[in-house]
Amino acid sequence: MKSFVISQRKLYDGICKMNSFGTRLTGSKGHNDFIRWLKKEIADMDIPIYSDPFYFRRWEAQHTSIEIVDCDEKINIPVSSAYPYSGETTADGITEELVYVKSIADIPKTKGKIAVFNIANINFLPSEIAFDKRSSYPKDVVLEKKYEGPVITSFVQCFYGIVSKLSKAKAVILIWKGLHDDMIEGQYLSFIADYQKIPMLWVNETNGKKIIESAKEHKKAKFVLEAEIEEHAFTESFYCIIEGKNKRENVIVNTHTDGTNCVEENGPVALLELIRNMKDTVPERTHIFLFTTGHFRLPHFEDIRTGGFQSGSRWLAMHRELWDGKGDHFKCVANLTIEHLGCLEWRDIDGEYKYTGQPEIDLVYTGNRFMDKLYIETVKDRKNIRTMTLRGHNMLHFGEGQNFFTMGIPEISLVPAPYYLCVVSDSHETEKFSLDLMTEQTETFARLIEKIEEIPSEKLGKSDFYSVIKANSVSGGYDISINGLMRKLTKR
């Protein structure tokens, strides 16, 4: 197979085109328009496309507001974002007393009122709770000692809708605590919960203090969360196949198409460039390029039969003939998952949320030691590289490579996790994106495709399963065992 030549211009044009469709939440107009464009690009290469259509109940916030009304002067409180698939109000909203929930004892007081919760940054868990290190390059790359940020905080504390519904509150205000106001603006979180049937809004810490003060004075607020509901919204996963000489083995290159901004999810733009490089070749193995939907509507698209963690689980359950190796089925000998390319590192530095001058660390899950060595050797000639490789740990594995790993398929899955990953903004977060970095990352996966072509399947092996509790340190501290974990947790 000829060597790939990645076109930075094509990647740039693809990012611009993707951004032109706006936010691409699952099944939205922007998402469907993006999918149509991707399919046309592939069809123009004379490559057949196979589609799996889905219909689901789509929810999308349209208008939000909070106004303190029980005072001489009405006070508008800016909303940071709506909680996805929480609930909705009419245009007139809900006007009720605010109740600040300081402890479990306050929850019954929220009946018929607007519950107010502080959602504190989860900044006490050692990173080894979620991550088990395999390798890093350069060697001095480390993660933060504490696993924190808006995504993990919202995922861990996603039960407030259920609690408030049980207490028969009418609405919920969630106040970010311990995270910079600019960092949490527009966060589309949490997207792992099903429809909550109670409207919830996020407010930053600064504005949240005004709400708490009003709640302590038993003031009322007008709460509005209007949402568009589409009962039978259309979306689709699709894939294309480049046939190889080997009709029994394949490599699946994977990403998802729904997303919030220019990095989440730009994987499809990279896949297009890889397809352009392969379209006129006959590779040794068949290659499947998979574009799934539902990453931002996981409760509807997870399939327990194939792990049930990510939207790709639905595709794997529907298409066993393309990967499980049974009978006359294809055997997938390797998976490459590509997500979140070009991320720059932004952090809260001395009270200012800004660029640190470095790329975000490339978190890369490698399915076994051989795949890990293959990846590390491939990135050593990169100019712009900060990477850490990981093993799935404590049943945690972020990104759409998870189900391939769970099914025993050896993977290399790129899934950087910047704090702005799930932000919806007018800029599409382009100020936090590097085209040069995306180009290098795409070139890395091009080289991996070339190398895997020459490696026998028995050498690629199978994926390891998840490690449990025991973990190699990702933060430069000591490795985790049961005793080590207890020591870390008690050092809060």
C-alpha cells in the first residue's frame, strides 16, 4: 500500500465546513446536515456507503432564563447552560420560592418549589481511580494528581434530577462550585442521563451566590427552560468499506459524528482524509470506516449485548458479521478510534482561564502491550507530542473505542479530554484548536494503518480486559493498590 500523504488544507476545509453546520447535537439539523455532507464526500469517491437509520425522542433547549422576582427590583441571573434532556417549561416558566439544599434534611422542603444545589468540583479523587498508565511520551508526561473538571463532576453528580423528582420539586438550579466561570460556560452536561422529566439549569459560581442569598431570604424566582421536542427524530450511523486482498480479516477505523464544537467531534474530518488516501488502493486487509451516531444521546444508543458503554455498541450488536470472526464472518484484528484532534491545553491559572502554551495531553487507550509499543514507536518522530497511553481501568474507558476493547479487539484509541470538550459556543471553541496538531495526529493514524497492514493477526493479539483497583500511576506519584488507594483518599 502506498504511503499516505495527509493534506492539511483538506483538514482545514473540513473543519470549516463542519463548523458551518453549527452545533451538531444528536439528530439536530446541524448534525444531519454534517452527516449528509460526509456521505456526499465519500460517495464522490465512488465508495459504497451503508447506513443504519434510527428514530428517537430528541430534546434540545431553546430558551432559558432565571429571574429573581420577589424583590423591589427584578434581578436577571445569567444561565450558563441547560441540563440536557432534563425537562422543560412553558414560555411563562415556573415562578416559585427558591430552596437552597445544604443537606439531605433540606430535600423534602423543595416540594412544589425550585431546588438549588451546589455542585462542587470533584477534586479529591486520585486520577488512578479512572486511569491505569501503560506508557508516556515524552517520559515526563503526567496527568493531574486529582481527577477533576466539569465532565467528571457532572457525571458523578448526575442524580439531582432523580432526587428532586422524588421530592416533587418543580425545577432545579445547579450551581457550579470550584470551577472557573469561563470554563463552565455553555457546557452540555451531563449527557449520560436519560430524560429526567424535571427542568434543570446550570449557573456559574459567581451568579450562584446571588441565587443562594435569595433562597436564604425565601425569595421567589421565575425559571424558564423552553425546549424543542421531536418525538420521532431521525439520525443514522453509516460506514464504508475499502475491500482488501484478505476477505476474512479487517481493520475498523471508528469515530462518531455528533458533537458540540470544533474538536467534539472532528474525528470524521480526519477519517475522510484517511479514506481519500486509501480509495485507489487494494490494501492487504479490508478496512471499514465507521461513523456512529448517538454519542450525545447514550441512554438510547447503548447496547448491553456488546458492552453497552458507548454509541458504537449498537453498531457492533447489529453487525456481528463484520467483526466477530465466527463462521464466515469477518474477524476484526484491530480497531483505531480517532476523536478530539487538535486540542490545546486550557487551565485555570491564577484565576484566569487561559491557554497554557502546550497541547492537551493525548490520552490514548491501547488494547494490549504490543499495540502500546506500536503506538509509542509511531509517535516518536512527532514534533508536537504529549501523550499517555492507558489500559481500560475499573470498567472505565473513555471514548468510542471502549466497546471494541470490551469485545476483545486490540485497539489504539485517541481521546484527549480538555475541559472545554462539551462546550457549545458561538466560536465553536476554535481559539482552543490547533490545525498543526490535528495534522500530526492524523498522520500518526495513517502510519498506524500502514504498519498494521504488515503485522500478522496473531501478533496483534487480543485486548486485555480492564484492570481493577491496582493501577500504574498516571500522576507521577506511587502506583495504586487497595492500601495505596486508602492512603490517597485519606489525604484529602
